[in-house]
Amino acid sequence: MSVHANGEQRPRQAVLVTGASSGIGEAIALDLVKRGYQVFAGVRSKSAASELLSKACPDEHGHGIIEPMQLDVTEDEQVAAVATAVAEAAGVNLLGIVNNAGIAVAGPLEFMPIEVLRRQFEVNVLGHVNVTQAFLPQLRRSGGRIVFIGSISGHVSSRLLGAYASSKFALEAIADAFRRELATWNLKVSVIEPGRVPTPIWSTSIARAKDLIAGLPPEATEYYQDLIETVLDGAKDATESGAAPEEVAKAVHRALTDRRPRTRYYVGGDAHIMNVLRRVLSDPMLDRLIRINNR
């Protein structure tokens, strides 16, 4: 509980953030704590929970509270348990949920194992729907908001990132559907659209891509070796350049608190540029630009 100047107690504003172990999710959780919110942070392990706590200890300056919770968005029982725990938390009002958990799979779609593609969608799409469905009863009561962490890849697909990009394209449709269906209750839905952000997801993606490629048939290497090396080099650049995760966190805070939140918040110069180019260039011209930039 927080206290008004007149001594009256009021609920602390709370936010659920999924995928808060590292990268963008961690930055969002820590930013919200610094702003004084109660943060329920979904993590995958006890070690991740301990590390997050060490970075977000509340202090006398009015910082908020962080509570790590074990949450795999593809596990129904964990999602339900977290939703129940948040609903039963004393003295909080649910300001919103931030659907951030995600993985990035890279490789040629021609040889992409269907089980790998399925996992990409289980985490990046169905997991977000799962969490949102579980929290909607609370959001209706609190008038809270729903934020999805998308990507400019959800508008423009690049070579060897078809699996990841298609999951983000699907997330755009999911967000649009929720926004339009929930308008009757004035529940706001926004998508954050970052470009390149240097986070562990890309180094993890590179490692997974190398493992995946190692298991592909010989013709896959024959057909795609040059492209694979080019795109993996680009992925390495993404681990070192681009918008800071903290910039994404600022956009999330705006989506949660703006009086009239945007449906989409673009983060990073490359995201803004690509959003314009996809609108004004023909598909052949955009294809050529992507090919040139990936060289």
C-alpha cells in the first residue's frame, strides 16, 4: 500500500512482466521498480530470480517492489498459479501485463524442422495468448492494460528469420484482435515495436542456429552456406548495436500510462525507418534493399 498526504491508504500499482530474466524483460522490470511500481516478474529459474532481486532491491527513495515468480508461458499450470498469486496479492491494483517472453529461431524455412517452428509459435504467440486470457478477469476489474513486445520483424521478414518473423507477424494480429474485441470494456492494448536491441536473445539465437544448421542435410549447407554466414554476422552486430533495452522499457511505461496510448510504439531509428520503407516501397524494391543490407 502507498499513502496519500492525508494518511489515506491506496493500492500500489502493479505490473506483470513475463520473460524478465534478462534483456528487454529485465530492463522493463527494473525500470518499473525504479518508478515505484510493484512488479511481478516472470522468470524461468531460481538463479535468475536471485539475480533480478539483487538488481532491484527496494530502498528508502520510494522504489517499488519486485517479486520474481517462476513462469514458463507455455506451461498452463504455471500461468494459472501466477495469475492466482497476483489476484490474491494484498494491497495492489493491476495496472497492466507486459507480454515479453520470447525466443528467436534462425534458419532456412526450406529445412526448418516443424517441431522447431512449432516451439517458436508456442512461446512467442500461444504463450502470450495464454497469459492474457488468464489475466483478463483481473484486468477487467482494474481497468488495466495489455502490452505486447513485438518487433519490426513483425512487419518485415528477413532471410533466415522467417520463423521468428512469422511469430511476430502473428502477434500483430493477436494484438489487433484483442484490442478490437476488448474496446467495449475500454481495455487498452499496445504493441512495442523495437528494431535491433543488443540483448542475450540474439547470442542465444546464434548458438541455436549453429546447432540447427549442423543437423541439416548436406544440401542445406550447399544452398545456404553463404547466406547463413552473412546473416549470422548480422545477428552478431545486433548483439552490439541498436537501441538500448532501457529505451524499450520507457516505451512500455508510456503504453501503460499515456492518457491515450498508441496502438504501436516504435523504438530505435531502424524500426522507424523500416516502418516507413515498408509503406512506400514495392515488395521487389524492399526485397532488394534487404538483400543489399544483409551482404
